[in-house]
Amino acid sequence: MILVLASERDPGAAALVAGWAGARLLTPADLSLAGWSLGQEPGRGIADGEPFADDRVRCLVSLLAGVEAGDLTWIAEEHRAYVATEMTSFLGHWLETLDGRCLVAPSHAGLAGPCPPTAAWAAAADLPMTGGEEPIAPAVVTVVGDEVFRVAGEGPEPSLEVRRRLARMAIAHAAPLLSAIVDLGGGTALPRLHAVLPAPLVRTEPVRHAIRALVGRLVGEEAAS
């Protein structure tokens, strides 16, 4: 079983699971359902409203940096911020119990992967930074393994060299799935890195197909088309 951890407000997550045999969507709403247990072997949880055993999970793909108050519409408004914090903490602990089965390991700062400063990302990519300036021609890209896809923004398609640098950046930080904003119009010899987003964006079908293929290779199964 493949789990995709995401907000219900993320349409790309639903589309990723819809085209993926054996995958299930796990959202903050599932955390409000009875059936979670971390104190026994195997642990148990809820995804898509249905129970699962932890030992059935072959890979988890996180598209969620943390639970937000806006995800919790069924909780009284005055309690949402607190509950969101507690759910994020619980998920962080639970992801650590999966023993390396997360596509990208969570960090103390986010459920979707590492969160080093932008300078560290830029150094790994050997790219200059925008330095806090607003990007002139921003392009939002998603890195999946050694592939890089433009998913949003006003900037043009990144060059092959920029794609290679971004893929190396992802490898250097053990993050085979991430999204970043690159300024392709700063007038410098190389594009400038503006930011790495706290969670990946999977808005386009080419990105979603690449994720299914990457996970399929990792778990030794043929990816669903």
C-alpha cells in the first residue's frame, strides 16, 4: 500500500491517488477518526476513512508540511490552531516510526522533508540567490528524482543546465521530491534560487506520473499509468 499524506484542499493530491492503483489518501480528517494506535505491533491508522496496519505501508509520500487550522473545518474555530499543532506533532512522530518508508524523511521543521536555509539549498545547486528580492520572472518547479518540471509561474522553462543543478540540489539533501521557486529573469549569468517550498506541488499530470514511476521503482512494483 502507498499512502499520500496531504490536505483535502490539495486537488493535486486527490488526482495523484486517483490514478494510482493501491494508493490511499491520508488527510487531517482521518486523524479525527477512531482506530489509530501506535502502542502495539503493528501500529494501526486510518486513511480514506478506512483502517490500515502500518506493516502494510510500503511507501508514504508527504505533500503536507504541517496541518493548518484551515484544514480542520469540523473543529470549533477557537480550537483549530491548537488541534492543528497537536496533529502535526502526532504525524511527525508517526512518520518516524515508518522506518525509512517515507519517500522524503520528515524533519523537525516539516512533515514533507528537510528545511535548511535557502543559502544551503542554493549552495547545493551552485546557484545564486535572489537575496530577499522579489523574483522578476519566477518559475515554480517540482523535482521528482532526476526530473524537473515547471508547474507554475510567469518565467520560461528552465534550461537543461538549471534542471541538472536543481536535481543535484535535491539529491544533496536526500529529497527526491520537492518544489522550488527560481528567478529566470534576474539578468545574472545563472538563474537565481528564490525559495524551496515547505511541501511539494503536484499540480500537473507529468509530475504525478513521475512520482508514481519513482515510487514504483523504489518499492519494486510497476507504477500505475
